[in-house]
Amino acid sequence: MRAWIAQVRKGLVELCIMAALRKGEAYGYELLQALSNAEGLAVTESTVYPILSRLTKEGWVRVRAAPSPAGPPRRYYRLTPFGLARLRQMEEYWKDIEESTNALIEGGTE
Amino acid sequence: MGEAFRLDEDARRQIDKHLDSIDEALRNADMSRSERQNILDDVETQIVEMLAARTQGNPTVDDVKAVIAELDPPESYAAAPEGSQARGLDSGSRGTAHGRWTLDKVALACSIGGVVVTVLLALIGRFVLGGAATTPCFLLALEATGLILGIATWHRPLGKAAAILSACILILVIVYMGLASA
């Protein structure tokens, strides 16, 4: 069961990160805290930061550094226009499979 | 480090040790230097912010150890969930985590390459072959390829750029050919 949960969660984290960035920019730790509050998602930094790094590399998000009241500069992430378009695609796909899955779970055969 | 937050040498060394371990784990997961640095910067910011929330400005080695104990162990970065996760929508266009030649890149190469090859052929025709006429076959073929691949990878920035560039070039060439034959 644990392995299955991990697999399901893996695919959703990227969508959740991008969805969380839709509201505006956030720095890594801030984003991690926001996602940690999502029940069942149970994300930690070793999952979130590598995804943020890859999303940056691929151009879906961009980063700007800003001074922090404590320590090194905070790195604020923001969706690029391409990232926003991709998020919409991901959301559409998610809604499709959510409907199909719910229909199957509820025994709704045609 | 900021003015308001001071770490003594031992505390700093403890943080660096943790960051080095993560770096090693990421390197073993075949991650590029820039990606590793991004991750390490985020982890460092998190550590410092957790220390700031925990102490009033001068954290001790024990504070640092306590914060690090709350974090994922460096080995969890080596597990690299990134390599296999959340790539569903793009898996068709990305060969490996650090793929060099994905379809969108090929599309853009065709778009730009078409123009470059055509210009080179025109120069060779003019200066080497003494004014032999060149046909835009290469250009049309490469731009058509760029357009098709660009549309297929429209969801990626380079794919979109390739499709738009190829479409513009194709329109220009067709208009030019129409005017030339008229």
C-alpha cells in the first residue's frame, strides 16, 4: 500500500507546486510549508526543491533572489507564461482522469 | 549571511557538512551542477530560517543539529524521485532527465538550420559555382519538419518558438516564390 501511495503522490507533487505558484511568487521554504499543509500530500524538501530546480531549468518557472531578514537571499519562484499554460494543460488532464477514476470507483459502468 | 543572523564557525561547519552530503547525493543522481546549486541554496535558506525561528539570533551547534535532524537525510535526495516522477505530460518529448536532443530542440534546430543551410547554399552557388541558381528545397523541407515537430511539442517553449519561426519562414518563402514566378 505504501508503495502505491508513493507512486500516486509523486505524479501529483509537480502539479501541486505549479498550482501553488499560480497565486504569485513564493520562495522555496514558503512553498514547502504551504504544500506541507495539504493533507495526504506529505511532501518534504527532498521532493520539492529538486522539482523546483527542474521546473526552473525547463523554463516553466523563473527565479529571482531577494534579501532575507535572516541569512542567505531567498529565491522567489514564479510561473512563466509557458508555465501557466502548462499548468492549465495539467489541470485539464487531472480533471479528466479524476472524473474517469471516480466513475470507476463508484461503479458507474455505462 | 545577513547582518542580523550570526553563525559561529562550528555551526557553519555543521551546515556545510549537511549541504556537502546532499551535494554528493545529488551528484550520484547525475544532476547538473546548476541544478544542485539551486537545491542547495533552497536547503540552506530553509535551515537558516528554521534556526531563526528557533533561536533569537545566535544559534549553537546543538541548534543546528536539532534543525538538521528535522530535515530529510541526504540519502533521500539520492533516491531522486525527480528522475521518474511527474513527467507524465512530457515523457514523449524527453529522452532522459538531462536529454540533450529532445523533439522541441530538433524542431528549433530545423527552423534555424533551414535558413543557415539555404544561405550557405546560396553563397556557395554564387561565389564557388559561379552564380548557379539555388532552389529552396532544403529550406522548405527543414522548415516543414520544424513546423511539424514544433506543433507536436507546442507545450514546450522551444517547440512553440520553432513552430512560429518555421511558419513565418514558410509563408515568406511561399510569398517570395509566388512573386518570383509571376
